[in-house]
Amino acid sequence: MSKLLEGKRGIITGALDQNSIAWKVAEKAHEHGATFVLTNAPIAMRMGEINALAEKTNSKIIPADATNVDDITKLFTESQEVLGGKIDFVLHSIGMSVNIRKNIPYTELNYDFYNKGIDVSAMSLHKMLAVAKQLDAINEWGSVVALTYAAAQRTYPFYTDMADIKALLESIARSFGYHYGVEKKVRVNTVSQSPTKTTAGSGIKGFGDFYDYADAIAPLGNASAEDCANYCISLFSDLTRMVTMQNLFHDGGYSTTGVSDDIMKKFGI
Ligand SMILES: NC(=O)c1ccc[n+]([C@@H]2O[C@H](COP(=O)([O-])OP(=O)(O)OC[C@H]3O[C@@H](n4cnc5c(N)ncnc54)[C@H](O)[C@@H]3O)[C@@H](O)[C@H]2O)c1
């Protein structure tokens, strides 16, 4: 296998446990020859198994709350010291909605929780990009990828405030991608991933049934976390150096399929 990330340095957020999409990205990035720092919220790391991943991938862990600019500054500064130079790729794999956790319907959202969700899951991307740009911490042609979901474009009632938050996340990728591209040739994209059985995914009400529904619609079936990791690696690599400011669907064709024969049969048509 050719190593697509040989010599590249990265920061990978969001690896909570073996099911996390970020976990698979870290494993693949390691296989492809990258060196990187793992990071997560300090509170998540006490519960998580991130130490095993760090050992397996020979990585250092630098805790950072993605809502805290001081933590992010420390993360980018120390990562460059640990890795021995500027960063080539960043994975933003961070999502959390208290409204979803508490099963609050969209029409009755708690606004403190809504603000928290926006800060953690979308504004954190802006904060990371702003800190990186200010510190000039990312190499030219570097690549930043954030994970998103199709509810940013079409309505999924159970996704409640995360739908709005993902729309903001995707907009930040475009807006910041413009400025970072013009000034430093840094690329910023979002990957819109299939439903995936992770802690964040499974926290959504009715997730299991919806997972099966999406699988029955998508001509290729749902894309796994491992497939998503492979796609992220390609976006971190030099093979995609002219791709920026895009929302890229990674969903087995789900988002452009109106209906499938499989679903029609379930209605006796
Ligand atoms: N699972 C799915 O169905 C699915 C589908 C499309 C997109 N996504 C997105 O993929 C990304 C990763 O989620 P996942 O499915 O791997 O679940 P996950 O629960 O494994 O990962 C979410 C991560 O966010 C981290 N996090 C939460 N608050 C944080 C904070 N304040 N600072 C730093 N990190 C914080 C958590 O600790 C966790 O590691 C999320 O953006 C999610 O919305 C998931």
C-alpha cells in the first residue's frame, strides 16, 4: 500500500472510543505514515480509551476543550513542538447537543443548550481555524476536514438543533476556507457522513431504525466509519490539493436517491 501521508503532521480531535469516526481516522493516518497529536475534551478523556489509541499510533495526547480558545492555542502550539514543525492536516470530529441528549423537541429547544451545542459543534471549528491562522500553524496546502450530516440541507425531525448547527459548521468551512485559501492556501472541507453507530450517533432518538432506513435507500448502503476514515485520508493527502470549501457527501449515494426499490417493496408497491 502506498503511504499517502508520509511525513505529514496532524491534529485529530474526537476519538472517544473504538467506534468513533476519529478513532478510525487515527488508525488509517498512522498506517499512511502520518505523525499526529490526539486531542479531546479533558472530561471525555477520563472516560475514554484514548490512551490505547495513543500507544497504538505512537501519538501524544494533548487535552483541549474545543470551546476554549486558550486550550486550542495550547493545542496548536504544543502540537508543533511535539511533532517538530507546522501542521499539515486537522480533523474536526466534534459533536454534542444537550437538547438531543435530553430528548427536547425542536419546537421547544432550551436556548442555553442550543448555545452550548453551537459552541461545541460548530463555533469550535471557527476557533480552531482562527487560532491556527493567527499562529501560522498550518503549512501551505494543509487540509482541514470537519464531519457533518445531511440534516444541514434537508429536514430530519429527530436531529433537532444539530441540523441548524451542522448548517453553520458547513458555512464556516466555506467562509473560512475562502480567507485561509487566499492567504495561506490552506484547504477547508466538510464530509457529510452516513449514519454511523458511534456514541454521538446512537444518542439520537430512533437512530437504529433510521440507520436501517438510510441503508435501504443508499444504492451502496451506509458508509462505515472506516470508509469515512479512508475518505478523510484522501482529503488530507496531496491527491486532493485543489479541493476546498466543499461539503462532500460520503453516504453511498443516499443524498441523491429519491427512493429505492427496497423501500418501495416495504410499502407493497
Ligand atoms: N455518528 C453519526 O451517525 C454521524 C454522522 C454524520 C456526522 N457525524 C459527526 O461525526 C463527528 C464525530 O462523531 P462520532 O459519530 O464519531 O461520535 P463520537 O461520540 O465518538 O465523537 C464525538 C466527539 O466529540 C467530542 N467532544 C464533545 N464535546 C467536546 C468538547 N467540548 N471539546 C472537544 N471535544 C468534544 C467527544 O468527546 C467525542 O470524542 C461529529 O461531528 C458528528 O456529528 C456523525
